Amino acid sequence: MQPRFLPLGALLGLFLSGTALAQQTAVPAAPQAAPAVACGGDLTVFLQGVKDEALAKGIPAAAVDRALAGAAIDQKVLSRDRAQGVFRQTFLEFSKRTVSQSRLDIGRKKLQDLSDVFTRAEQEYGVPGPVIAAFWAMETDFGAVQGDFNTRNALVTLSHDCRRPELFRPQLIAAIEMVQHGDLDPATTTGAWAGEIGQVQMLPKDIIAFGVDGDGDGHVNVKQSSADAILTAARFIQHLGFSKGQPWIQEVSVPDELPWEKTGLQSGMTAGDWFALGVTPRDGNTNFPELAASLVLPQGRKGPAFITYPNFNVYLEWNQSFIYTTSAAYFATRLAGAPPYQKGEPEQGLDDTGMKALQTRLNELGHDVGKIDGILGSGTRAAIQKEQLRLGMPADGWATPGLLGAL
């Protein structure tokens, strides 16, 4: 499954677990084959087909010719596509690395220096500055690391390649439209290997749809203009469903006893339900008891604990890695003034070999955890909770040597 837009991350890579994707994808009862998208073959013939499609969409021939002149296949893009890494760090490891003091300091200064832009973003799109700044930091270190792949060639390469042409060809057409607008130079514009561009790493279709000329120069330049990047990101996040004035994640303390099997995303509980069970927000804010809320325990009941609210779904739309999204959401709360999380004393987790052994055993017991990849994705967590509950263990979804031994 592919999301309707590529998850973003030039700096951190695409942290997608097949297990997580499989769990979050609804499969129709009678799926219909998607229309075939031309791919492969002679590059000149392929580019002519792209040109014909762009012309049919009303893009002037001069812009199309300029966009495609000199287009070439980039073997480094194909190598990167084939070798996408899997995300194996724990929440404590990943968040410690990404939510560093230096990034927090830079982020707070950016919020101050660009306060007028962030204020406009919240007023017009309902997205608080810390939410945008955290994505900005995690994607490109505030614009410092935007990728060095030629964007036009990356999209030509991935559109011509027959692995996922239906995903990338529309992005190539959108990039040609950006050339028409003067917002992309086919020879010099660079970004991530998968075609994402700019300080918050957005794909051409999304830039076309949600781009904002924040600095008033008549162009949407998400690479050089922080104002353009910030306001475009805000408009995009609003489109993903962010509700103004509502929280996204909140650190909590948990009691020793809870119905642990109800923890995890999609719990069917409200924040008030959790508060009534003794879950206590560290910031004391219980002003949203009616909102749907999940209690997430990235490293089990003895590690950090968070309540996530409906706005957290925006993070899952942005990037479907649970560890990335939880870290990004936590980062935003730190920029908004929250203290560092309580690390707790998580139980020892499993190494890669142990995780694969556990996934294999869970499959043998009839659970569908997807690919045996050593990743603690949502499918594996759900299966763990069921087995923990069956064995009379606290069903917190955390993979431990004790659970593996019991199975």
C-alpha cells in the first residue's frame, strides 16, 4: 500500500514498516485493478508520453520542453529506492537523537525570529507554530539538509521505473507545472531522492495544491523562503485535518494497574475515560475530556506514556512510522513549553534476532504481523497484546525476552 502522498523525510529517511502500513490499510472486498501507467522502455518514447500528458492538462509546450530537456535516469535514485532502510530504534533512542537541546534552542529562536509568520500560520490555518517548527526541524534541520538529488531526474527515474509509476508520474507532471510557474528549475532544483522538495519536504502535487507565497514575491519557493515553507506546511497540515485549539499529544503518568489491553492507537476511549482510571497529565490539563484519546506506551507500561488526541492523526498522515510520529509530536510539545518526558525504567526489549523470532512465533500462533522484519510495528504490537492478555501478562504491547520465552 502507498499513502496518497509519500511520507516525508529527506533527513531521516522513510521510516515505513510494512507491518504498520498493512495494519493501517483498509482492503476493499472486491478491489478493482488500477489503470495501467506507462513505464519502462526507451526513455525518449517515455518522455514523449509524459509530454503528451502534460500538454493534455493544459501546460504550455514551452514549459514542458524546458522541464524535460536533458532529463535522465539517476541510478542513485533507483539504488536508494531499492535499499530503503527499516526503522529499528526505540522511542527513547530516536527521540533523544532528534529532539536534542541544540534543535530545541534553534527551534525556539526560529519561533521568535519568525513570530509574524508563525502567527499568520495559526491565524489563517489554525496550526500552532511549534507543530510546524518541529516538522521543519525533523525533516531538514530547519532547511539545512534538503537533499542533493536533482528533483526532475528523480521523478523521471521513479516514473519510468515500473515498481511504482502510478505514484510518481503525477508528481512528475506536477513538477512540470511548477516549471511553468517559475517555482522549479529543472536543471538546478534539488531535493530528496523520492522527489520531495524544500524546507519541510513536500512533493510537487502538494506544493501545487497548498503552496502559499508567504513573502509576497509572486512565487512559492519552499526551498529558499522560510515564510513560503512555513505557510505552505501550515495549509497542508490544516488539510490533513488539524483542529485549531486542540492538543495533539500529552505526556501522562500511569497507575500500576490499568486495562493495558485498551492501550495503543484506536482505543475507543476518551481522555476523560483515561483520567477516570487514574491516568494523570503531567501538565495538569484535563480540559479536553470529551475528545477521543489513546494511551500510547512506546516502550511498555514502565516507559514514557502519552495520551494522543485526534490531531495526532495528522502526524500519522505525514509519516506512518509510530516512533517518528510520536517523536515529532513530542518535539512540538517541547517547543510549546512542555518539560522533558519521564524516561521511566522500561523493561529490556528484544534485539533484531529476538524480534524476528517473536514475529515468527506470533505468525505460528495465527496472528498476521506482516513481514518478518524485526520491526515493532502496529500489527506486531496488536498481536503481542493479544498474547500477553492470553498469558495473563500486562498487555502493554511491548516485546520483551520474557514474552518470547513464555511463547
